[in-house]
Amino acid sequence: MFLRILVVLGLLATASAQSLAEEVDLRVMSFNIRFGSANDGDNSWENRKEIVVDMIREQDPIVIGTQECLDFQADYLVEQLPHFRWFGVAREADGSGERMAVLYRADLISPIESGNFWLSETPKAPGSSSWDSACNRMATWARFHHHASGQAFYLINTHLDHRSEPARQGGSKVVLDFIETLPDDVPLVLTGDFNSIAANSIPYSILIDGGLADAWDTAAERVGPAVTWGAFKAPEVDSDRRIDWIMTRGGIVADRCETVTYNYDGRYPSDHFPVVAHLKIGGSEDE
């Protein structure tokens, strides 16, 4: 009996090691969805919400970091996309307003811990702000478990201030400070609307110098324009103004990164273009 138990434990250990070594495909979307109560006329939420759903179906992400999301928008999306669930808290101290809602495929991954912090000198204080920030800015994060492989990864989703450069720089440092508290050996993805031009701004440099990689720069294949804000219009194809980024750390390889220009008869899902990265986690070193 004792020998049989040892054999079973050995088989379980081998299976576990093989599972952890398995390469994981992870499709991540960063999407400023444009808050649904905005007075956008023809581009109001009611006129574009079905386009948002169709775009997500076409892109088939596993996890989405949204910005400017209101609760009724997240509720609508998970109603229309039944494999998805969402979590996130509002940025105001009274529980109102926009949130960094994270949507995820509940049939593929599960959040095993999650939390929030504010981009301020007191990040644990709900609704706090600093550095003359025009709005209360925050981040929502989770440690996910990938069902099939057993692989864990972190997702952090944020939105830097749109007016105050000191707030953008301070916010980037707060995000990086949080990242530095996490285990180095667990892969990590950062999504967000950073309101700063990639490769040409101090907030970007703070994160790159802190050890993160820009999926757009490292991807084997890049698709779409290098601009992520379009004001509900077609992108300026020759522009280089990426303010929405997906960044990675910890053994993640970017196969493809795309600025998604999906539209229906010229109507776009949002005033920002979603960014989608096709990532691979682990597998090669241990196989």
C-alpha cells in the first residue's frame, strides 16, 4: 500500500510539473470603452453597444482591462457574452462613477485574489488623488489561475490622468511600486489608457525602466495603426500616438499586437481603439 501511494504521488507530481511547463496562449485586450452616460449623440452607448459586443466576439480575448467603464456597461457585456464575468469598484469614495472593470472568460480563467489601489500619495485610500489630478484615478488588479494549465498570472488595469502631467508621472510610479511588491516569477500584464504617448513620455519611461516591456514593440507581428485615440473616427494611419498600452513582465512573449479598427458602417465601438496582444506564457524552458 505504501509503495502504491508513493507511485501515485509521483505520478501526480509529474503531471503537475508538465502542467506548469505547458505553454499558455493568452489574448489580452485593453479597451477604453468611453463611459456610457456621456452625451455623445450618434455615438452614445445605446448606438454602439452592439458594435462593442461584435468587436469582442471577433477578437476573442480571454481577459479585458477596460477604462471608463460604468457598471451597466459591464453588466450588458456579460449578459451578451455569457462566458464572461466582471469585477471592479468605482473610483469615487462613495462607490460611484467610472471603474477599471476587468472582464474575463470564466470558463478558462479564475481570479484567485484581487484588489484596487488609487493613483495618489495614499493609494489605499478610496477616492484619493494627488499631484493636481483632474480626476480620482485608480487601478484594479487580480491574480488569475488558468484552468487547463495551472499557470498563474497577474493583470493590472489602470487609467492615468488626462490633464496633469505630474499626476501621470506620479500614477506611473504608484503602479510600478505595486508591481514591485509582486513575485518576480509570476507573469504579469499591465493594461491601461495612459494618456501619454508611448516611447515619448516620462510615464512610459518610468514603466520601461522599471522592467516592463511594451507588447507593441516586442511583438513578432504588429497590426493596425500606431494610434489608439480616434474620437469615433477612422485612425490617422501615419500618426504615431499610442496612449493605450499593454505591457508585460516575467517570461511573457508577444506573438502579435494589434490596434483594432473594427467598425460598422463607419461607427466605432469607442473613441479609443482597443489594443489586443496575443501572448504566450512559459513552456519553452521546461519542456
